[in-house]
Amino acid sequence: MHNIVWLIAYIENEAIGFAKVNFDRKLPNNETRGAELQKIYFLPSSTGKGYGDILLNEAIKLSIHNNQGLLWLEVLKTNHQAKAFYEKKGFNVKTETILKGVNGDMSLWVMIKDLSND
């Protein structure tokens, strides 16, 4: 099993976005392990077109294939649109964590999706 997988989204020959999945990662403040969707990003011109669904579905498939019982991620508490997207895809808020940065602390939701039923 690879510990890290990068998924790259292309339209024709142009990369328009990517996702990074880390396997067998502990949830923040918890001993539970699973696949972490660390990053999902698209060029501004490629957002809102359904490409996020495609990459997220691939991340879920890869996580199941690599025997991960859950997929988890962190989302800014202020990013209501992203939170709603992940909830629509079956993620639930598990806990809250704080990201300490040079410009101050940011509150994050830790969201999980149980993969045992997928």
C-alpha cells in the first residue's frame, strides 16, 4: 500500500485540480485511524462544475481499496459551502480542532465518512 496518493484532474491536456490522500492517518486528538483527504483544490475557473465530486469519489474508492475503514478531512469552520458539500457526500462532523498559524489560530471541523457501508 502506498501511504500517499495524488489524484490529478485534467481537461484535455490541462491540469485543473488535484487531491491528496494519506492512508492510515490518525484523526486529530484521537487514536482512530483512516484515510485522510488532506487537500482537494481546483483552479477557480474549474470550480462548481462537478469535478470535486469526481475526485472525492476516486478518493473514496482508493480508500476502500486500501482497506481504510473511514475517510476524514479538516474543513475551516467558516467554510460553510465546503462543509455542506461534504455533508451531502455522507461526511459528519466528528470533532473540532485548532490550526495554529503565524497569522493566528483557525478553527476547523474534523469530518469523517464511514466507508464500511460503501
